[in-house]
Amino acid sequence: MLKFMKRLLKDERGITTVEMIIAAGILAAIAIGAYTTLRPHVINSANTIGTKLNTAVGSNNPAW
């Protein structure tokens, strides 16, 4: 596999369909990994902001 990757890096003919599929697969894996890693943090941040907004609006306090 390492030999194949070295050969791909040295090849200057242009991108082939197989290389495009490999690149798309790698990008998809990165996107899925980022989504699963960041999702809980985004949800937590949104909940925190929502709670603070509800508290500020509910208390009718202009000084947040």
C-alpha cells in the first residue's frame, strides 16, 4: 500500500478516476469524523446560548 501511495505521489499524468474515488473516500471519512466529533459540542453550545437567551428575555433584564 505504501508503494502504491508513493507511486501516486510521483505520477504527473493527472488525476485518474481511481485517484478521484480515493480522494473522495478520504474526504468523506474526514467529514464524518469531524461531524461525529464536533456534533456534541455544537449542540451543547446551542443549548447554552438558548438557555441564556431565554433567561435574559424571561427576566426582562436589559443588562445581560
